Amino acid sequence: MRARAAAVAALLSVLALAGCGGSDAPPFGPDPAEPARPVGVQDPAVLPTTSAAPAGSCDPRASYRPTGALPAPGRMPSGSTMARIQRAGRLVVGVDQNNYRFGYRDPKTGNLVGFEIDLARELAAAIFGSPDKVLFRAITTADREKAIQEGRVDIVIRSMTMNCDRWERVNFSTEYFSAGQAIMVARDSPIKGIGDLADKKVCAATGSTSIRNIAAKAPDALPVSADDALDCLVLLQQLQVDAVSTDDAILAGFAEQDKGTKILPDRFTEEPYGMAMKKESVDLVRFVNGVLEQLRADGTWTSLYRTWLSSLGPTPQPPTPRYRG
């Protein structure tokens, strides 16, 4: 196990390249030279809630319907949120830099690449006529809503689950990817499923739906939170936790990077991903949904999936959009 941890730490060190055009983000992942940080069990009673809204109080997948044809790039409607972004000269997008295949640094160039990065570029192309008119800001899981509300980003595209509680504070696009929560353990772990997590330390990112789901689905487990899901992988390698639980798509990227791990077969939640925006920016939500409609229809979504996510299995149909008005 220690040899495996050292090998993966070396991999993370290689990936920790400085600099990225259009990003002021910190390096990829934690510094492997740092000693292991003590890990404390989080009391479920004080974990950040992700389920305050009453169950069934909304359809979390339903967003705002596009209105008419998309405006031509560079000609956004006067007074719209898109026109403000156009005047600013760039679309500012909050993204992940540690999620292999979705948003991560290319080890050869140091640039951010991935499925979600390319979706952001498609939005920039729709507004400006150029996919390069985008500034990426790497943010943590816990910082996603705050970054939107404080105006540090125009939109967040960072594996963010749509749920009724979050709809109270931000607006979402239609679903652009379907995931589900699963569990990762060391390949030689005796843990076979969620029923084996009693008295086991299970790590998930602070501010994620995953940390609350662990408390709800495995009440005898010992939930541990970390700043980022990648930190949880490192804690697993350092033998500080027994398991990592987050979306299966994220875990698949971890498994590609660390062959000493395995993903348990049971997927015990549904996690629809949506792009998050300010509550006041309904016009931007409708515009983004129009772009997503176009990406589904012209095959771009499928092409991006095959480019970045083919290791997840056969190419599915894009998620069918739902609308609320």
C-alpha cells in the first residue's frame, strides 16, 4: 500500500504544473511532499446541509426554457446578462482542476482541459464567436455557490448536482451529465458495499451532496470531509480513511490514476449535473439552455463525450432536458 501511495504521489507531482492560460488557479492537487494531515470525523449534525428544501418540493432537473433562436455571436441582446459578459470581454467560469477527464491540467501544457472545460468553451463561442474568450477560475466544491453569489464567476461548470435546496440559492441549466454516488476502496479492502461501512472512515468533499449522503445512507459510518475529492484519494493512499465516496464519474478518473483502488459496483444515488448561475440571471440560464439544445442536436455533446469520457463506457444519449417555464 505504501509503495502504491508513493507512486501516485509521484504522479500527482508530475501533474502539478504551474500556470495555465486564462486561469489563476493553484497547482493540481495537494503537495505530496507535505506530511499527512490528521483527519477528524465530522459530526453529521454539523455537516453542511444539501437537503434543506422539502423532498419533492421541486423537479431539480427542470430549468428555464430557451426563448426563440439564439442571438448571433457578438450580438447579444441589449441590457441582457450576455451583453454584460460581452462588454467585459470574456466569460468567467468556475471549474475544477483536479477532476480527471472533466476538468484537469494537461501534464504536457499545464492548460485546463476536459469535458466541462470544452462545454465552457462552447458557451464562449456562442457569446463571442471565439471559444478562447473564457477565463477559468479553479474553485473548491464548497466555494461553488459563494463564487456565483459574490460575482467572482458568471457560471459554474464543476460536477455540481442539481437539487431543490441549491435551487433556492442559484439557478441551474438543464442537465448536461448524469452521475451517481458510489464508493472507492483499496483493491485489497474487505469492504464490499455500503453495508460494510460501519465504524469506517469515509471521505467526501466539504460542501458536496456526497458527505450528507454518507451520513444518510450509512449512519454508522464515520464521515470525513476534505477540501476536494482528490484530497480524499490522497487520504485513502495514506491509510487515514477506509473509503472515498463521491460521484462514480469522478471515482472513475481516480481509478484510472491509481490502479491499486477499485470502485464498488453499487450506485446508490442519482446526481444530475447542471451549470449554476445567479438567481437574477434567468436570461443567461435560458441562453445557456439554448446552447445546450444546439450541442445535443448537432452532435457536439456526443463528440465531446467520446473525446473525454469514453472510458466510462458506451456513449449514452445526452440527458433529455426538462423545463419549468
